[in-house]
Amino acid sequence: MYIVMNELNVTPEKKKMLQERFGKASDNMAKVDGCLEFMFLSNQDDEKKEVVFTKWASKQDYENWLASESFAKAHKNADKSTDQKPAASANELHAYEVIHHYKGE
């Protein structure tokens, strides 16, 4: 199993826009091969941070998604209207190979 967390820096006035965009993305992630789980997390300690959490069957599944047309389409900014400009000012990506895992009922 492979976990990727993308920590996004966002101004408070763009937070709602970012949350709405990722709300739409969650439906699309359900269709991605190898994606086991998708969560958009709002940081309760830092109002300028949001986290995108994804769990993958394998690192290869994650890399396949990065190379996919659906990833490119979701991340392009061809339309420069206000709705399509990036809501996050920066990001920091963290990836983890799962060594031990417990899942309760």
C-alpha cells in the first residue's frame, strides 16, 4: 500500500473554493484504478493548510495516475478565468510506503 499526502497552502478567502474543487475531484478518484481512498482534510491547527490524502494499492498505481490523461486534465490551467486559477499558493508532497497496517471494524 502507498500513501500520498499533498499539503496545500491556501489563503482563508480561497479555502472554500479549494474545498469545492476537491469535492468534485473525490467523485473522479473513485474511478481511478488502484486508488483505495481519497480524503480532503481541513487543518484545524493552521487555517492556511489543507491536505489531500490518497491511499493506493501500490506506488505503481499512483505513478500510473500521475501519467494519466485524467490527472493532466484535472491539473491543467488552460482557462485563465478566476474559477480555474490555482487556489493554493504552494504545496508540499509527502509519500509513504505502508509497512504496518491495522484496520478496525
